[in-house]
Amino acid sequence: MQAPPSRMQVLIVGGGLVGLSTALFLAHQGVRSVVIEKHAGTSLHPRARGFHSRTLELLRSTCAGAEVEQAGSVPAGTVVGELVAVTLAGPVHSWKTRTVSTQRTDVSPCPYVFLGQDRLDPILLEAARSQGVEVRFRHELTGFTQDARGVRATVLDRESGTVSTVEAAYLVGADGVRSPVREALGIALGGRGSFGHNISTLFDADLSLVQREAPLAFAVLTHPEVGGVIAATDVKDRWIHATRIDVSREMAEDFTEARWTERLRTVTGNADLKPTLHGTFVWEAAERVAERFGSGRVFLAGDAAHQMPPTGGFGANTGIHDAANLAWKLTAVLNGHADPALLESYDAERRPVAAATAAP
């Protein structure tokens, strides 16, 4: 069943932190957008877990800034530990502590915040909706065309099966590393490529028995069978465990609750551990940058435009910076304050930043 066409200034494909940030930046400048996201809601996993001062500077221009800072604030002088060991219980190769520095007033008035994407996304979602942004979950882009007048997209409501048409002046693909928007545009990726796949689980557990003189922030575990990393999240007693996976031999479904539980007991050195598991996902560590960040009236942002190694959280932060850069330029063009040629500067400015950030 085909619903009547709807008209929007900007259609954003992808309701993650980059898509929601784009919508929020646009809304605060008076531009109407609609966000479509094929999943049922925002991210259930922390994924990105830290946001830089520059990112907070940008978010301060929106109604979400204060809440993000409050939610992710870290008390001054917080000391955390970093461990390299066979398991959390030992033998220990190295243990060091460091003071978490989140405020550098000589660099920025804004702090670094320690906040998982699972907590950031709902803040951005609520803020965007408060500014009149329509966010449609369980809606999937099935195709689009563009011409000199705009973009015409077909959207599937995955719940009802209804297909609708959305007409927009511009389309932003913030639809992740396997971006259908990028693929439809025929834009290739460059860079060093894949460094391998990993599988992560988010779990709740009391690890106080293996804590040392400072709270554990990060551990590299060298156990020959179940090695990997364990990282703290911004929620007490909630952790991420990640390890390598050969995707040619195994899938996420092979890591059952019983298998994870046994693995976590081994890697923590606690045979009685009773973890509460919150799901599993496979992800790829890679360096790839799109050869173009747009084509005509369609633009790429975030992971759709660049895939970065996870260290430092630069992928998420760079994606939000993409959103801010693109939003003000779309606003200027849509309001008639700038020639559409201004939009060419988005690629010229953001692609070199992505390439430099992704490179070693």
C-alpha cells in the first residue's frame, strides 16, 4: 500500500548519534528534517564511550548540551587503573594508575565527558523531538532518486509493511559502515581496510573481588583461550568484554549465554561469577574513508563516510563534527543565504580531517 508523498527540507537516513545530531543542529537553525531508522530504537550498547571537548562545544549550541555534560561528568581528580594480565585475577604483567583529566580550561571551556552511546542517543533523541524533529523508528530506506529539484525517497514501514514516499531538498546518509546510501551512490572506500573482527558483550557483574587500589578502567587480558579486553562503562558494575572472532568460522549466534558466562568466569578468575548479559554484537576494526562525502543533493556523515579504529572514540566524535559542519551549510543554502556551491566545501573540509584522523 502506497501512502501519499510527504515533503521535507532534509531527510536523514540513520537514527544513531550522527543522524540525531544532524537533525538537532538543523532544528536549532530552523530547518525541518525527518529521521528514519530501521531499528526499533536507539543503541542498546555503549559503543562510543567518550566525547571530546570540541564535541561538547558543538552540542552546547543545542538544548542537549547541558544534559550531556551533566550525564557524563567525571569528578576532578578521579584515579583509574589500567591492567595487563592473564586474567583479572592474575598473573599480572603490569598495573598502572592515572588521573582522569576531563577539564582543560586552557584549551576549551567544555570538558571531556565519559558517556556511552546507549545513554547519549536517548538524550539527543529527546532533544531533537523537543525541537519538532520527526524520528521514525522501524522505517527503512528502500531507494531514492535525485534531480535538480530535490530527492525522492521510498521508505518502508517495517512494522505495517506500508511504503511511503518522502520528497526532500537534501538527503543525509548517516546509516553506518555498510551504508546503503553510499552504496547507491556508487562511492568507493579507500584506506588500509580491515584489521579484523571483534565480538563484544555488555554485562553487569560485581568485579570488586578483582579490583585493586583504584577502579579498573581498562584491562588487556592475555589468556591463551579467552583473551581480549574488559572495559568499564559509565554505569556502575556494567562492563564490556571484547575479543577477536573469525567471521568465516563463527557468528554472534554461536556465543550463547552459557558460553559467555563460562568465558567471563575464566577471564575474570571468578568461578562463581553470575553475569547479567545485555546482548552481543560483532564489529570490525578498520580504516576506510569514502572517496567522496556526497553526490549532488545527497551527503554522507559519520560511519557512512569514514570508518576508524576504536581507540580514542574518534569515529563518533568526528561524525558529530561532520553533522555540525553540514548542518550550518544546508541551513545557509535552504534559507537562501548562500549559493548551493557552498555545499561543495563540506567534502573539501571534512574528508581531509577524516583521513588524517583515521590514519596512524
